[in-house]
Amino acid sequence: MGPTIPPRSMKGPKRRAGIFAAFIAAGFALGGVGWAQQQECVGLEITPARLEQDLRWSHSYDTVVRNCTDEALRITTAVAGLGHDLDGAPEFLDSSSAEQALRLKGGGAFTLAPGATRRLRATAAIQKPGRSLYAGIVAEFEPLNLPAGTSVDARSRVAGMLLMRGPKPWRETARVVDVGLTPNADGTYTIYAAVEDTGNVHIVPRGTVQVIKDGKVLDTVKLAGGTILPGYKRRLVGLWTPPDGLDGRVTLNADVTDPPATGSAEIDFSRGEAAVPAARITSLVASDAGGAYIEVTLRNIGRIPITPTIEVIVHEDDFERARMLFPQTEPVEPDAIRTVAWEPELADGTYRVTARAVQGEELLDEKVTGLRIGEAPVVPEAGGGMPLWVVALAIVLLIVVLAALMLVLVRKRRSDDEPPPSAQPVRELSRTGAR
């Protein structure tokens, strides 16, 4: 099941238990180069499933919700911020900035008969210069006539994703934050380079990793490309089979392109096996339970004990609002779990919560989710037009132009009222001649 967006009306510990029974992800898993398009209609469909656009200021388009089931559905649509985890799986986050930048007309709560469609009008606008827009239109749905005794938690959802770059100049930059490998059950290893998008637009980097031992290149592993959003990290991965009985230290040199970045790591092998830590954040939940509540669960998925530090960071737009470190003093054995909880003091608003697990300088895993404190503000429906900052800038420019024109007119009038320099002497000569 994919990440969830808690309904606005659901609060407290119940949200921590998990709201949705299913997440329809056929159209939304990140592919090798970008997010894949939905191939067939299953349950409920939103089209376009993925829209990529370079915006000048704003863009309006139609999105269609289609009921592909054989029963009537109760549907609620909303706008969410778009992010992704370290593996590239999309995350849909509560985000007031996304709600302001992407307006929906014809959305909200409605019902659809089997096979019926509903057309929504969406208007996307860049809110600030130098920004891009990454958002999703999310539709939660459930049968209109629920069987007796069915829990309200039995909901599903689909989403259409928007990747919209704002006006140039674009800053396409990246850095490699971690290089490593994880063992697979068949004796192979997944080699990865974790890449962070440090620019202001999404990127689709690719790369290679050279495996070197004693100065000799054992292999060059190709890393599949993947879409990375600004401020997010993603592992680019490739498959490698080590030589039988490999012993000693090997160096992994990662070379990433589009945009360029490099990184390296050293791994110790013994009898063909690498002693590497591996962990997965299996759950990250953030909710408003009369105040912010954040809970992180980590599982050791490797073959050796680990002592990871769990770090939780809370951002409001681009500003960090809170941070907490949970150091690990006792080893976490293979397949064991560790759960930490935190209740930061946060004002009403929407936040992005990032949880990461690190051991030394190695990034074991990272996940992100959204958090809304307080009630959601009422956002006007899409009305088209430019964003307010563009309108304000246009008004300022118009005032400057009008002021310049007025200054030119005033100077011209003064010039017309003054006699020419030769006029007075000529009149004097005329009077003298008349005498």
C-alpha cells in the first residue's frame, strides 16, 4: 500500500492506525525515466495520470475522473503536494502552497454511477519567481452503498500527478549523498547511488558505478535513470554479481550525469559476502491528535546488527520548524524493529515531515509524509488568470510607464511655453527700427 493523505475530517490516534485499505498505484509508480502512465482503468481512473508542462505563468487544463467499477462510488477530490521516497515511490502530502497554486473547479465531494465520468477544470500557477510546481489531484473513493458493518476505513484513492517547471532560468544541479549496495536473496547485489536534487526543477539523472579492487576495475554497473524532485533524494540502482569468493575491500565509484555528480564508498567483502548495514523505514505517520504526533518504525532488513540514528525534520515550505535525533545505543538485530515517537510543538498549518535513518555517513533509508495542524482553509475554485504576484508586478510596471509618460508631457509643455532664445532680440531690433 502506498502513502496516504488523511481525510480532513479524521483526527487523532485513529489516523495513526491507517485510513485507506488500498492505494491504486498502477499509474503512479516511478518508472526508469519518469512516472509510468496508467495502462487500463481499474476501480477509479484520473486522466491525465501524469502531466508535465513548462509554465510561463499559469496553465489551465481538464482532468477527468472515471468510475470503472460496476457500482456507484462516493468520491472526494483534493489537491496535494507531490514528493517521493528514496526508492522513487510517490508521496502525496498536505500542502497549503500546493492548494494555492493548483485550483480545481468542479471537484469536492460527488458521486459517480458505474461507467460515468466527471470533468474537472484545473488551473495551475507559479506562485513565486524561480519556483516550480509539483502537485497531485487526489481522489478518495468508496462504494456509495456500503454493506452493513463495513468500517469507514475501507477507502481507496487514485491520483494524477503534475510536474510543472516555472519560467527560466532553471537550476538543474545534483549531489551524490550516498553510494552502497544491498544483498539480494539470489546472491546478487543491488548497487546504488543516492542522488539529491539541489536545484529548482526536477531532473532525470543516469549514471554508472565502477567496482574497483586493488586498483583493478572488476565491473562497471549501469544505473537506471529516474525522476527526482527538487529537495528530494532517490536511489539510482543497478544489479551486480560479485566474483565467487570475493575477499577484501572494494571501492565503488559513482559517476552521475544529467546533471553531473560523483560519489564513492568502500565495502568489505568476506568469502563473497559484504558486511553492510541495511534498514527500511516501514512506517512514518504524522497526525494531528490534539497536537502534532509523529511516529517512525524501522526494521533491520540486513544480515548484521545495526546501530542507526533516526532523524526527524519538520519543514513548513522551505523553512525548518523542528528537528529531533533518536540515537541508537543498543544494536538492532536482523529482522528486529525499532519505533520512536515525538510530539513537536507546531502552529496551525501544513508541514512536510522527513524521517531518515543513518549509520555513520551511510544513508540507510528516508521517507517523507505530510502533516496538517488545524482545519484546512477554504480555497477558492479555479478562476483562471495570472497569480497575484504577476498581477502586482504588472501594475507596478504600468505605474512606472505612466509616470514616465507624464514626466515627458510636463517637460514638453514647459518647453512650448518658453519663447525661443532669438525671439526677444528680434523684437527689440524691430522697435528700434520703427523709431
